[in-house]
Amino acid sequence: MRTSALVNLETLPPVGSEVRLRIMEENKTIVDVTTQVIRVERDPSKPMAALTILENVKKWKNTAMTAAQKWVTRHWQLNYEEEWVN
């Protein structure tokens, strides 16, 4: 869903609480939104919280999706490109 995010957190906030979420690129904030915790996963090896975006939804959709696509492309190029070429 484009109006939510699943994030890894060391300390899980309570369900229903508000959390500020920032996406950074090269130490610069590219989007900063208020979110609400809708679910938590208490797996000790990978604690995660599902967040729903409460403000700046249009900017979140545009900026977060673009940043995610860039990350996936960069990750793919760094880790898999040589395997696929061979």
C-alpha cells in the first residue's frame, strides 16, 4: 500500500501511537511525515512496526516510491548485475 510503511525499529512503539518518519538521502531529509503505528512484529531478530501515513500523503507517495525504486535499482546493480550478465 502506498500510504503505509513497514520499518525496522530497535524499540517498538505502542500500537496507536504517532511516530515521525523521515526518509533521508545522503544525510538530507527528502520526506518527513507523521505516521501512526497500526501493527508491531515483536520478532527479537527483526522487530518491525507497520505505520500508516497521516499527513503529506501525496508527497509521501511520490517521494518515497521514487526513493524506494532508486534503492532497489542500486541494490540490484551492486549485488546481482554480474550474476545475471554471466
